[in-house]
Amino acid sequence: MSKLFSDENKAAFTGPLNVNNPVAVQVLGICSALAVTSQLKPAIVMGLSVTVITAFSNVIISLLRKTIPNRIRIIVQLVVVAALVTIVSQLLKAYVYDVSVQLSVYVGLIITNCILMGRLEAFAMQNGPWPSFLDGIGNGLGYAAILVIVGFVRELFGFGTLFGYNVIPQFMYDAGYQNNGMMVMPAMSLIIVGLVIWAHRAYNKES
Amino acid sequence: MKLNTNGNVYTFCYAAVMVIIVAFLLAFVASALKETQEANVANDTKGQILSALGYDKATIDVAKVYEEKVKDNLFEAGELKPYGEKFNTTYGSLIKEGKLHVFTGTTAQGEQAYVLPVVGRGLWGGLWGYIAVNEAKDKVLGTYFYHESETAGLGARIGEKWFQDQFIGKPIFGEDGNVALTVTKAGAAQSEFEVDGVTGATLTSNGVAAMVKDGLAAYKEFLGGAASECPNKGKCQKEGGCQAEAECTCPVGECEETNVEQ
């Protein structure tokens, strides 16, 4: 048990949540941060899907790592990710149709997510299945956290809602408050990601 | 013995074996799940039709309610004929071929309605929807719209209830007899024919407007026969009980031959 949760393994899990956050520090995966964060719900769904897929493709690549020919390793990684995403999307379509409708566009985006390939290449190729699994979960959640922050800000100020429910009271609108149309635009998500990175670096100055 | 994982032979074999395994795996998964998936799609389509009729498809048993409340018909040569073949899940190509499906059913409020499938194009991909019109075929009773790949949080909001509910009670035809129902910019709807679009998704909103216009125009022959063109309604009923939805369209004299039940 102690081996399963050694300091090293813990670091693989917690590092990406904060000091080594894939979006805020490595600036990976911001393409999808832009596409799915105008509301909170798709942001959370996307974050969770990436978490699951990163974890499992990390495990598979980590199990295969000693057999993979060096020259075609990126292709092997890509095939594993694409096959996994396709199977998951087929399973979703068959058994949880509602969720698959929700995810429609994002499933394709998961395959192209830079975080996935980045973690496979940088971590799973050198480490065992268990640390790789933790690393995948950690990176996925680190990514999800940023998406949720951006989605929260954009939905709150852009639509005055959270999860589709009105949270800004009517008297505010009566008093002249308006939803900020800028927040709805894709460009705003990059500005918010920029602000998050700024805050994150100011907080973690020593690293 | 240690394998030389950098050799050409090894690399080729590895790639070949990997591709074959993955191909079989994907083919197996796809064919094993195909039936369940198609059933899901059909069920979802039925749910969309019920949604246009004002039911909440998330809380009802879609297959059962559909069976009870909705009938699939083809509009041919000026009349509705019951359609008994395999349930369709896409209507774009059928409408182009002139195979106009009309669903007859009752709304959640108990009103008789016709549901017409419509298709169109949004910003990134296809749009489709179902529009329920009242028995007199001049007012919208409910709508359902969805999309292939509109932007989440922007164009995708046409799939939300607040947008679809705006159409309820809107008249379809303007004074010139053409489809006047349309979607404007967000917050700009003024006349009784106009519906607010989605903020930040003008192109998708325009796509919905075009879809509603073209979609209803494709059914003009069906819709054009408003209440006034139903002279033999009473006759049909008296002569032996036509199916309720066929009452309005059966031509004089042919009622008993073509539409009488039993």
C-alpha cells in the first residue's frame, strides 16, 4: 500500500494540479479551452472526458512501452489514443446516448488534445502503469480545473447564468446591469486563460 | 535474448500487427453495438418529435408515449397515408425526393397536431428540427431544433427550450400567403411573426430562420389547405369513420374506398 502512494506517485498526481498545471504552466490544450468554455456544463464534461482518456491511454502506452519501436512511437501513441476514443464514443452512443449527444463535437477534440500526446511521450513512455495512471488523472483534472474557472467566469458574466440557471437577480438588470457580450466571444477565453496564468505565476513565484 | 526494437523488421511487424489488432477491435465494437445504437437513434428521434409536441422527453418513456400518441404518415397526392415501414431517423433526403412525412398526434395539452420534419444548415454543419402545427395548419404549437456541430454555448443554444418555446403560438403564413415566420437578431423581435435569435450566434440563427422558411415551404401543399378546404369533413365521419387525421384530406366520394378503417 505504501508503495502505491509513495511520494513520487503522489507528486505525479498532485504536480499537474498546481505547480505543473498543463494549461497554466505548460500552456497545452488551450485550443479546447477556447472551444468549450462559454458555459460551465460542457467545460466540465470535456474536462472529465479528457481525464478518463488520458489516464487509460497512459496506462496502455505504459504497458506497451518496452515493446514500442522508437521510430514509430508517436504513431503507436496516436493509434492507441484514436482507438480508445473511438471505442469510448461507440460505447457512449450505445449505452448513454444522452451523454454522447452532449459530447458530439468534443470527442474529436479529445484525440487532438496536446495534453494527451504530451503525457504519453513525456511520462508514460518512461514509467510504469500505476504512476502513469495517476499522472493521467492528475493532468486531466488540472486541465479540467482551468476549464471550469474559465467556463464559470464566461457563463456568469456572459449570460448571467450558471449551469443554465439565472444567478444574477432581476433587480440588477432593472438597475441597468447588462450581460457582457464580449465574454461570449472565443477571444475572451484566451484573455481569461491569460489572467489565470498571471495569477497562478504570481502565486507560485518561487518555482 | 533481447529483441532489437529498433530493427526494420521488428518495426514493420509491430506496425502491421498493431494495425490489424486495432482494425479488428474497432470493427468488432462497431458491429456489436450497431443495433443498440440504431435503436437509440430511433428512440431519440421519436423523443424529438414528442418534444415538439410539448412533452418533456427526459421524463417520459419515449417509446411508449410515441406508440400511444403519434402516427407516421406520408403526404402523397394531396392526402395523408399511414406509413408502416421502417421508422426513419433522417428526413433531409426524403424531403428532397418528395417523400413528405407528416406525424399526426396530440400535444401534451391534448390538442390535435401535425408534426413536420425540417432540415437546414447552420454555421458549421446541419440543423434539423420538428415543427408541430395546429389542426387548422396556421399556427405553431411547438418546435424542436437540434444541430450537428454548432458552437457549444452559442449556436448550440438553439437546442434549448427557451429558444424553441418562443415559437409557440406564432402564426406561420403572412398576408401574402408565404411563410412569414422568421428569426431575427437577439432582442430585435417585434412583429408577431418574429422570434428572437441567439446572442453571438447570428449565423446559426439565420440558419434556423432559413430552415423554418424552406422547411415549411416544402410542405406548402399540405399546409396550404387550411381549415376552409375541409368541406367533406363531416361527410367522412358520417359515412363510416375515417381515421381522425385523414378526415380533413380525403377527397369527396373517395372516402370509403381509401380511408375507411375496418
